[in-house]
Amino acid sequence: MQNSFVKRIFVAGASGAIGRKLCRLLVDDGFLVVGTTRKPERVGILESLGVTPVVVDVFDLDSLHSAVLAAQPDIVVHQLTDLPYGLDPKLMAEARIRNAYLREIGTKNLVSAAIAARAKQFVAQSIAFAYAPSVTPYVEESPLNVASTDEAAALSARAVAGLEQQVLGGPFTAAVLRYGKLYGPGTGFDIAPTGGPVHVDAAAEAARLSITCRQSGIFNIAEEDGTISSFKAKSVLGWNPEFRIATDG
């Protein structure tokens, strides 16, 4: 008999690098997880994790609303990105534009669907490398680089600001996770980059903790190398940047 107190979670972007790790953690914790992918060929990956898969495009508002309403989630998690594997430099110019659009319009659609489904909590992926140049380490109150003379940097920072405002302005407990530069399995980077890195496992754990702790606000999620301060995440969420998911066997 299903426990009526088991919480239901809708993870948008469940087949991504962080999404897959997060889904594994949530399923292990006993959550009922519905996860999205745009690619039908990734359905099997989600099923192998114990996730109920949904193939949906976040830009298809009607289908997205239907999917979220059908899932009846207590919690919605936004782990959507549109970036090439390994941040391939040859593809990044166009990818930045697509990713900014995703952060603005995709977030708008997902927030709208979460509100329609009366979700009580929303957790969203953001980035910790969109701060305006200033004194380091950057803290959550440091200004974003929205006025940069670098067009690409300004585009990204404005999209981040828009995502965060939409999420934090919703009628639910809302957490924004400003991830550092990802590395680890599935990211295309095996070694920690400079400038505030974060291992993909630790990034997923931060999302899990923000869900279970039910904390609102913005949290930097990065290893301490003098660039980003993650003191708030450590003290409020109990986050440990050294966290790694145990490998099978």
C-alpha cells in the first residue's frame, strides 16, 4: 500500500548530468520521482533509475502543464540547460543564446506549470560565474554582471537574473542554487577547473539538501578556491563540497 505521506517530485531535465545524479539520490530517499527529457532515447536511462519518465519540451506550454498536472508534484525541480557536452567552444556562441532563452522562457513555463499544479516547493539551477567583477570571494549578495560590456557575459547574467526573479517570486518555498563550474562524470570535465568548481555529485546533493531542508533563498554551490563563497550553503543546508555518490560494487 502506497504511503500517502511520500512526496512526489517533478524533475525537469532529469536526464542531464546533474538531473540523473539527483534522481538517484531522491529515489534512494523514497521520493516518487517524475522526470523529463526531450529525447525519447533517454527514457530507458530514467526508468533504470526508478524514475517515471515524461518526454516533453519545456517550450510546449500546454504539454508541459499537462505533464506537471498529471504528476501532482509537491516539489518541482528545474535542472534544465541547453549546452553542448564539454562546453565545446565551437558550439558555445549559439548555445549561450539558446540557454539564455531557456532560462527566461523555459523557466517562465515551468513556474507557470508548478503554480497550476499547486506545488509547494521549487528548486532551480543557476550559476555562480555570472557575478560582476569585484572583490572575491563572491557571496550571494554580490551583483550579477548584467551591465557587462561583454555581450555574451551580459546576456547570460541577465538570463540568470530573470530566472532567479521568476523562481523567487513564486507562491512556494523557492531555492536557487548558483552552481560553480561543473566537473565529473557526464560533464565533459574530469578535473576541477579554476574559478569556483563543483563536482556534479556535490551539485546534485545540494539540490537534495535544499529539498529536504525546505530552505528558501539563493545559495552559492562551489568549492572554496578564493573565487566563490559557499559559506551559506554549508551553514544553512549542511552542504559538503566533498560529497560523492557511492559507486555500485
